Amino acid sequence: MDEPAGADPVPHPQLVHRALRRAGELPGDARPEQRRRQGTAALVLDHPGLQPALGRVRLAARHLGAVVLQRPFRGRAILRALFLTPYALPVYAAVITWSFLLQRDTGLVNHVLVDQLGLLDDRPFWLIGDNSFWSLLVVSVWRNWPFAFLCLMAGLQNVPGELYEAAAIDGAGFWRRLRSVTLPMLRPVNLVLLLVLFLWTFNDFNTPYVLFGGSAPEQADLISIHIYRSSFKTWDFGSGSAMSVALLLFLLVVSAGYLLITNRRRSDHA
């Protein structure tokens, strides 16, 4: 639909951010300590060695949710259905909803944090700057939660109840049973989940593309966005193809090494 005559076009948030940086109106944007924080945030997303640690944090949260919902209590079916909601929604519908929630002036997140609870004095930018990394992390965990939750719930069904009864007779509490019974029995499921989530993190393109409108900030820049930008923004298909092949080889090497190490450990324990 054409804009009415004389109406000013609405600028993209990324363009506004770049213009403010050039004009020097973002306070402290050129400070060295902020640049170091931005570099650290970008390193968390781009450095491959930190992805397994990020996956373990996600798995720990999903373990707790799966274990809690394994016990019968009133309203358990409703909670299970709510946990599966992100998996049932289309990717675009789910992520664009988060994009609306994280808007600075009209988003629900700033409305609750600033207007309702009074936890913050100013409305922060969630989709640009340092906070974009945390926004991407929250949305990614929220979207991937149901898959790991279903796998862990299925794994918990195979844990014999006699083990929990024997641990309870020996005086083991909830956390001791979780550490000594549940986690060892779920180890095969965890090994598969960790590898799958690792691969999904590197191949995820839809989440940052929809969340940031196709121009992700530096703090939330993934390798998939680099490939897209090189291939379809600057038309440098050579660099895009090279990065795609390098990413494929890297993931093949990591997956083969991971499976080799886990199989060797499994054979040693057998």
C-alpha cells in the first residue's frame, strides 16, 4: 500500500541506531569498556567453543522442568501444553511476536519493567546494542525448549521407579536423586540432545532474521547471517559459498569427534 503524500517513511531501527552512533547521541557509545562488552557478547555467539557450554545451560533448565512435570499434581496437563506451545507455533509467528514484545516504546517488556514494576528508569533498546544478544538468547531458548522437553520426558519414562524407591529408602533427597539417579539414566538422551542443539545453533537463520528484520546487530550476529549477507546483500557468492562449505566441514568434524569420544567412553564404562 502506498504511503500518503507528504508522510515521512518510518526508519528501520538499525538505521536509527547507526545514525545516532554517527551523531554521538548514544551516551557512552564510544567508550572503550562498552566496546569490550560488545566484543564479549559477539564472541559468545560466534566462538564455536562456547556453544556446548550454552547448550549445557539450556539442558539444565529443561532437566528441571521435565523432572518437575514428571510428578503428578493438579494442573500438570495444562503446564505441559503451555510448554509445547512454542513448538506448535510457526517460526515466523512466534519470533515476530517477540519482536513486538521487545520494542522500545510500544513493547510489553518495557511496559512491564518500566511502567508497571519500576525496575528500570529508562526504556532500554532490546533489539539493538548490547541487549540484542540477550534478546536472541531468550528467544532461541524459548523456541528450542519444547523439543528438548519432549526428549527428556520420553527418557524419564524409561527410568525404573524402583531406583527412586531405593534411593528414597537410603535417605536421598530430591537433589541427590536427581544427581545420582535421574541424570545418569538420562545420559544417552543428553548426549544426543547436546549434539542436536549444537548443530541447530549454528544453522539457525530464521530466528535472528525475523527478530532483527534481516540486519542483525554485531552483538547478535550468527554465521548464518554472515552467509546470507555475503551472498544476497553484497552479491559475493564466492565468499558465501566458501563460508557455507567451511561451516559444513566444521560441523562434520565436530560431530564426528563428538560421536567418537562419546562412543569410546560408553565402551569404557561397559
